[in-house]
Amino acid sequence: MLLLQLLNNVVLSSVFGQYADRRLMIAALDNVPPEEHAKRAEEFRTRLQEDGQGGVWIDWVADLGDGFDSTYAMASLLARAEVKVGDVSLPRGQALVMGGDEVYPKATKQAYFNQLRQPYAWAAPDPDRKDDEGRPLLAIPGNHDWYDGLVLFLALFCKEKPWHVGAWRSYQRRSYFAVRLTETWWLWATDIQLADDMDGPQADYFKHIAAAMPENSRIILCSAEPGWLYTDSNRKSWEIMEFGAGIAMNAGRGHTIPVLLSGDTHHYSRYVGKDDRQYVTSGGGGAFLHPTHHLEQDVSVSFVHHREGLKLGTMPDPDDPQKTSAAVYPSFATSRRLTWRNVFFAFKNWDFSLLMGGIYLLFAVLISLRDRPDVHLLIVAVFGASLIGYTVKQEVSRKFKIWGSAAVHAAALVVVLILAARYAIALARCSGST
């Protein structure tokens, strides 16, 4: 039932999202002059305090609303005054940025409260505090937040009166935003919607911000998808990130983008580009884990119309600090080992296995009634179209290895189904004759 409900949400949001773009509506309702946008971005800095070395600490969490336990585990770390990693103590961020997919699998009021607000409220209790006493909270909508047309996201995160999420307070007025962090650092966050595009008011917003920023500012550019990992797909997320970067770098004020930050993929990885530019994917906020061992060592992207080669970064090896390993989590070895658990998928997800068993039984009965080539072709068509269509949609790529592997998978299922059905029919006949 959950799969059918989610499919319904995906179809409706994809179709009607083209004709009822909430970003345009919120821009029309938030009809303020460009100077007001710049003022809001500047005021954010007054909520932050620099440490002894002139730095400001910001927390980032993405892909967090998958359940209670894992989300609470991450929220409890964010709520601590400091977190010790090895010999380094990291202070709690003075603001929190949520990088997309604040709920799973679909946006409902119950999901936002039970899978987001409650875990964070339990981790950082906030009894009856005033609106201006909490730490600022900024949120980027992901594709799952868009499955209701972004209605609940805007109602919760973008309202004038701050939404209390434990000790944090919502701050933004739109689903995209820019805020000033320090004298020279800014944070930009884009909303790419389900259609992978940047609407006109959003582009104008960032143009006004770029023009109002001090010269030679440095920008952390955030998005709900790590477009640099999807360059071999037909997604447009990288085109939007490059477009946003172009707005900043072509403003004629010397702005640079040293860091690009995203979630969506539920692991950690860091690539290094030209001029030591960092491309960080950090989607470990509590959702299910994605593998890392499939990641390329080298990636090539077009950055503001110039080709840029990215290399996977390195970090001290957790098992041997004298050595270095790839800047990924989980490690390649752990990722490969965890993937072998898929062997037990049918037992771990027994209800899904029963669903598929029912589908196989339906086709087996069809074969028992009419074991002819036309029925076989029907089965091939159904399994082939379903598996190939799903895999191409899921991987957002039409590369040969994508649909080719799906076709082999479908063929294997069809062969097993037909042979098993014929064996059952022959066995039944033998039993009857005996």
C-alpha cells in the first residue's frame, strides 16, 4: 500500500508541479523590494558569534526524516555542546542547515511532526522559549518534500512566525535563500524543484543578492542534489548548480565559490576541483545508507562554462592515522561488505517478497491455463517494461549498462517463472495420473 501511495504522490506532483509551481506563488506573496532581501540576508549574521579565531560554526544535516530512532540519533549529536572526533572537539553550530528530504517517503503533516519535529524536540528540549531565543534553522526542500507540491514545507519553514523545532527556529521566507555568515563568507541554497529547473523569481533573487554582497565574497553553494555525481544521467541538477554559480561569478564583483554542498545521496563523499574547490555530499542525517564503492575516482564537470576535473579527496585512515584513505563514508571495503546483505533481502523484506510472489502466482496460473508463445510474450513484455522502466527512472540514466542489466534481470525472472510453472503443471499431471 505504501508503494502504491508513493507512486500516486510521485505522479501527481510530477504532473501538476509543472502547472502549479509553489515557488512562483510564494515569490508573489513575498513581494518585497530587492533591498529587503539583502537586509534579511545581512541580519542573519547578527544571530551568529565568531569564535576566537574569527570563525563561525554551522551544522549541516540532510536526508533525515526516514524514521524516529536514526533521526533522533543524529539530532542528539547536533544538540550536544560539542562532539569529539578523535582528538578534535567540534563545537555545536550556531545555526542548523537541513539539506533536503526532511521527511520520507512522502510529505504529510504526520511525517513532519513525528519524523522530524519530535526527534529534534526530544534531543534538544525547548519548553516555552520565545521565538528569538532559539538557534536559527534553514531548510532546503528535496524531492520528497515536493511530493505534496511543497505545501507543508512552505507552511512550516517559511511562515513569518518561526516554527519551533526543539531548540531551533525556522528563519527563511522562501524555499531558497542566501544568508551572510561572516565578513567574507555567504551561504546560498537553491530550490531545484521536481522538474530540475530554477524559476525566474529565484534567479532574480540571487542576482539581487550577488549585486548587494561585498566584493570578493566567498560562497558556500548548497543544493538538494549533488549534480557532480549525476553528470552521466539525464538529470539537470548540475546545470542548475552551474547556473547559480554563474549568477555569482558573473556579477562582476569578484565572488568565488570554494565549497559546493549537497545531500540527496545518503553517504559522505568529498571531491576536490580546481583551486582546491570542495564538492561535498553529506546525506547521512538518518535515512537509509547508500553505497560508496561505485563512486568514480575522477569526475569531469563544466563549471561556469569551463571544464573542471574533480578528484576524490583523501582523509586520515581511521584505522591507521599514518595513512590516508578515500574521503568517503562508509569506506569502500565497508560498503562492499554491507552490499552482500542484499542476499537476505527476501527474508528481511518478507512482505515485499509475498507481494512479488502473488504477482508470480498470477502469471503462473495464466501459463497453466494457456501455455503458448503469445502468453510468454505477454509475460516478457510486462516484466521487461516494468524492470527496465523502473531502473531507468531510478538511475535517471539511459546508459547501456543501466537498461541492459535490467533487461537481463527481467529475462532471468521470465525464464524462472515459465520453467517453474511448467514444472508445477507436469508434477500435477504426474500426481493425477498416479
